[in-house]
Amino acid sequence: MGLVYKEDEDLHFLQHCPEEQLKAIAALLTHDEKGKQRLASELLKHEEFRALDDHPEQHRRHWQLIAGELQHFGGDSIANKVRGHGLLYRTILLDVCKRLKLKAGKEMSTLEIEQSLLEHFLRNSWQKMDEARRAEFLAAVNAKVTELEELLPQLMQDKQLAAGVSHLLAGQLSKILRTHAAIGVIGHGLVRGAGLGGPFGAALNGVKAVSGGAFRVTIPTVLQIACLRRIFLSAQTTE
């Protein structure tokens, strides 16, 4: 079909994200847990994208292609060909919530659904941490409170959200997988400095893409986008 971006108001903010943030999203979409290029990926084959290899703003200049790649992974390949494009971000987000058994009303805004998803993930992770892990997490996000319900509102509005989600993923991935086998690669690419192999790679190997969406790609990408949206909105309100 080729890489096609369908105008999507929920992804417009990506054009304002820093290069490194967009590069991290692109990495989730284009490479698997072993660092190998995904066969279904179209982005790295796109002539315009490849023309800016090694350019300091390669990803910023082609944010629409990155967004189109996510839409592509969010839909079934055959259906994509029929439509001529993939799925809009909101549809992908709702699919992810359904897969993770999280109820999300269609009357909710995209921001509200993302918040429910992030809170669901954070609560699920927190419940499975021992006291030592919790202490590490609180230190990682420079928290002044020790109870999750007090901490959540701060995380949802603060730039530390991505760091907090990353830290939880780093310590809790295996437990999360046992609880939600379909989650697969939650947070892959969010963890700073993490490679694509090791325990993360081992955990990802058994995850399968399901009909209607490659969840091993869309789940971590949606979580990352949800984090980035809050960082972007937070920066907008402080300017």
C-alpha cells in the first residue's frame, strides 16, 4: 500500500515534539526487540525519509510519516489496502484499552482515555512492587509523597511521567506480562538507555500480533504518545 498518513487531530502535537522523542517513537515502529527492522515497517523504506538519513531533524521533518506508520500498524494489512490508509489514533487507543481489559467510554476525550490507560498501568505496576521497588520508583520521580493515590495526580501533570512509567516498566515487565500476557512490549523504547535484548527481548519474543492490530507495536507506542502529550500540554501551560 505504501506509507499513507490520514489527517489525525490527535497526532498533530507530534510536530512540536523534540527530535529525540520522535526518534524513540519511530524506533518502536520500525524495529523489533532484537533491533532488526520490522518486515511490515514502511517508514525506513520511504524515499523522503531516507533522503534525510543522519540529518539532525530527520524525524521532526517527517513526523507525518511516523504518525502514518502508527496508523498502518493499528489496522489490519488487508483492511488498510482497501481503505487506502490505516486507522486513526483514537481507534487504535480504544483497541489497546479493549485488549488490556480497560473500559473506555467513546464519549470520553482522547486525553481522558489516555489518562485512564496510564493510571491503569501505573496502578497495576505499583501493586506488584515490594517496598524496595516502590522506594526506587519514588526516588526516580523525585516524589514528595509515598502513597500512589497522592502521587498519581502529580505524575499526570508533570514531565516526570515518562520517567516514572519507564522506571516501573524496567522493574515490573515480567510481572506485568504474567498478568496481561497480551501487553507484550509495554514500554519498549520508553526505558532510557535500555537495549533491545536481555530480559526485555526475552519477554517480547512470545508476543503475537492479533487480528486488527499489532499490539506488540501499538501498545508501547500508545503509552509513549500518551506520556508525550502530557509533557507537551504541561509545557504549553507554563509558557
